[in-house]
Amino acid sequence: MSALQPFHLAFPVDNLERARAFYGKLLGCPEGRSAPDWVDFDFFGHQIVAHLSPGEAGHRNTSAVDGEDVPVRHFGVVLTMDQWEKLAVTLRAANTRFVIEPQIRFQGKVGEQATMFLLDPCGNALEFKAFKDIGQLFAK
């Protein structure tokens, strides 16, 4: 398997300053280029771009996964377990309201993972996950 390349994701927000506070300050994602209607962030080595588009921001539907209502439209990153645990502490200290609290999903099964879901201030759903064994990432 070759080295992973950074992905690029553009997503809608209804307020760029709230997006900057969340992604830049709370999550610690360095800001890249910007214009009046968009801003780039270094999202754990990947390029995400918050585009001002108020009518499109926010999550709308869920799907049942392991007994939880998971936001259908979401994005996130797979972290190391240590990074995931530290992020959970940071988010809890900031009084983050989780859509799905930090937990272990698929316990004792193929694909066991730590996961948490939350909404950014513009209503976009994010998932942060980690595996004790990263080899389980695509396990069936």
C-alpha cells in the first residue's frame, strides 16, 4: 500500500468566524488561504475548505449504526488512540455537546473502534475515530 495522500473536502458553513473559532481554535487546525467567502484549514494533514453557504450548512438525516443514530452526512479523521483520547478531553473541557458521546463501538467485534460525533457551530456533523489495531480499519 502506498503512502496516503491528503484529501480535500469543501463543505458549507453559515458563519466563517464561528468556523474559524471551531476548526482553528478548538480543534487546533492551522488556517491556510482564505477569501471573504471561504477559508482553508489543515485538518490533521488534510485540506478542508469552509465555504460560506448558509442554506446548505447543517446535518439533516441519520442512519442506525450499532444502535446509534449516526448523522448520514459527516466527515472526520481517523486518529491514533492517544490523539483521540486527548481530543475527547479537550472537547469535554470546552463543554461540547456530542451527537454521540465518546465511546467504543463494535466492542469485541471486527472493526472495534473508539468514536465520537459532534456538530460544528454551523451544524455540520463530524466523526473522530481511532482503532487499537489500525489494521481493522477496512476489516470485514
